[in-house]
Amino acid sequence: RYQSLTYSRALEIHKQHLSPMVTAYFQKPLLLYQGHMEWLFDSEGNRYLDFFSGIVTVSVGHCHPKVNMVAQKQLNRLWHTSSVFFHPPMHEYAEKLSALLPEPLKVIFLVNSGSEANDLAMLMARAHSNNTDIISFRGAYHGCSPYILGLTNVGTFKMELPSGMGCQSTMCPDVFHGPWGGSHCRDSPVQTIRKCSCAPDCCQAKEQYIEQFQDTLNTSVAKSIAGFFAEPIQGVNGVVQYPKGFLKEAFKLVRERGGVCIADEVQTGFGRLGSHFWGFQTHDVLPDIVTMAKGIGNGFPMAAVVTTPEIAKSLAKRLLHFNTFGGNPVACAIGSVVLEVIKEENLQENSQEVGTYMLLKLAKLRDEFDIVGDVRGKGLMIGIEMVQDKMSRQPLPREEINQIHEDCKDMGLLVGRGGIFSQTFRLVPPMCVTKPEVDFAVEVFRSALIQHIERKAKQKF
Ligand code: PMP
């Protein structure tokens, strides 16, 4: 128990002095006190299984002992030196991280957040291509700086002011909601339940989407573009997957028009998808720029942009890019130890094995409950889309989803939310999660669904 701050006092302080936005996530937000690996503890001493990892951020576990030890050592040695100086943690980290990326992605820029990383990637794309327009998918989330907000196409994050000059959105080839929702068109152990009636051949439907994509490219200024941003699997939009092969064709079209391709690995990188270390590898593509954040530091603020020597040179020719905190010794030491832990503890393999186990268990819930419309994802990036019924695929009303969400929390399971209507639960635990913990989580989720159905039945009489 944590005595020095009561729950009611924390609520008062929050209302008076902190951003009003985050409180909307839970009806009764948690006052967290401590974390250990995949578990969180509130100030009352209650424990919660963390299947949201602080929004897909805690990659190797809360307060992982080895990560903490390295961070403490570095804190005692050297906290800060601007990037104008050399220091061993930065150089060691650059070598380790670049070894994990294929040629020619070998030049690293260190920054502090995903938005900053994407801002920088946008600058690089423009500096290298000499073009302006950048394309991203509807439903994409790439950050919320005023610059990058032009590429974030989730309505709740937008204001009615122009943001992000030269940003264009293109339709998101969403396998569940698009006409191509066949049974073999996405890269996941779990396929959509309904065969598509209007496009029996998924590949033919993919072609239609490529045509749409081409159309967007053709409407950009001077028909030449600077770049295309894509998350290998959309996170904030609710674990949305594209048809197999789509990104490969899209990359080709972008390059034909002089643009560069950017993979936003902020959520999908560092082994989370199980089968591969990077999400772009699951699409069999090689981006020109890769951005990463969140899991890179297991929750410590750090981020990176990795690109080719040519693109790095194009940027350097045009401007001096400087970042006070990017590449600071503590962040770099943590980044290195996170990579070591992922390897030593086989966390990518664990994501693959435990993630697939969870997907298959959740697919059974989808078959059991009409309101579970879709179960999707790869490794430990899983989405459960809640619908009114499987035929309509209309989103379950927000109040009902809120209640299921709250019930899971009250039973000791924290899950995330995503999608335009906040209709998709996101299950993205730290990569050290175990099968018995997955059993617990699935059981809690099932109980919350049963509670929900019983509650609704009572309301009818
Ligand atoms: N890209 C993606 C895919 C993200 O999910 C996020 C954060 N949700 C960002 C970029 C922005 O990262 P940050 O919040 O660190 O600026």
C-alpha cells in the first residue's frame, strides 16, 4: 500500500492540474504504484495483469531487473552529454541496433519520442526526394506533433485547423471491413470468419485497392511524392492488417514516383510480431527509413530513425539536425540492455509461441460470442473487434464496450482500446508473458463477455 497520496487526492490534483484527456480511458482510472514484469500494482495493493504495456511500450517487462541494474549504473556514471560529444553507450548502441537491420539501413538518428522520429523521417523523405507530398493510410497513427498530425488519420486526434502541409491520406486496405475480407488474405494464424460475398478472390480485391492507392498518388502535387508512411500493422486503429502483398506493391508504386517508403515500427518492432524482429519483414519489403520508439527503451523515453547512408547525406546537405536529449547516455545504455534481454530471454520466440497460443484461444471466443466480430494480429499484437453482430459488423455501442473494459480491469486484467469507435480491444502484453497468464486473461475476458450478455438480458425485461 502506498500511503502518502490517497486516491481521492490524486483525483483532485489530476482534475486541477493535469490534462483532462487521459481520465476518459477508464471510468475509475488506476493509481498505479509499482510494476514487476507483466504485473502492475495499485496503491491499494491490488494486482493487475498488464496486457496493454502502457500502450505497447513495455517490451521486456516492467522494472526488468537487468534493465534496472544497467540504468542505475549509468545514472551513477553519466546522465547527460549533448550529442556533440562521443560517449560509449551511444556508440555501442548504434552498433548493436544497426546489426539488427538489413543493408543498407545502417545510419541511426537518436531522438526521444515516436512523433519526433516521424517528424525527422518526414524531413528526410522531403530532403532526399525534393518533393513535398507524403501519403499515409486512413486510420494511421504516426504521432501528434503539429507537423506529423497531417499523417495521423484518426479523427479524435485532429482539430479543424490545417495540419501537416502536403499530407495526403489514402484508403486503408483493412481486411476485416473491406470487400476483400476473404479467408486467406492476411498474415495471421487467425483469418476472418466470413467469406466475402462481393469479391470471392482476395487477390482481385487487392488489385482494386492498389488502384485506389494509385489514384491517391496521382492526385498528389505534380504526381511526384516525397514518401509513404505505413505501420506494418496499425496499432491505434485497432490492430488493422492489410491484405498479404499489398505493401510490396504500394512500395513499388511510391518508388516509381520518386518517393521513399517509411515503416513506422513504433508498435510492431523489436520482436513483438514473433515471426520477425521487424514488422516490415512480415510484408517482405525493405523500407528506406524505419522509425522506432516505445518498446525500444522498455518505457524509457527514447526513439530512433534508421535510414540509408544516401538519405542521411541528403538530409545533412540541407540542414543541421540537432536534438538535445536524443542519444543521451542513460537512454542508450537502456536501449542496449533491452536488445540483450530480448535475445537472452528469447522474447521474440516467446511472442510467436505465446501470441499464437492466445490468438487461437481468442478465436474460440469469437466462434462462441456473436459480439466478438474479429480476432486478429500476429505474435503479441492482438486485436478483438467488438460488433453488434457478426453479419452487420457494426461496432458495439461505446457504453457497452466501456463496461466490458471496466469489468476486465476490476477482475485484474488491463487491456487497451483502439479503432475509430474505440471498438477494438488491444491485447499487447510485455513480451515475457506466459501461457498460464494468457489462460487467466482469456478467462477474465470471457467472464466479462458473459457478464455483459447477462446484463443486457436483464435490461430487456
Ligand atoms: N507511431 C505509432 C505507430 C504510434 O503508435 C505512436 C504512439 N501511439 C507514435 C508513432 C507516436 O509516438 P509518441 O507518442 O512517442 O510520440
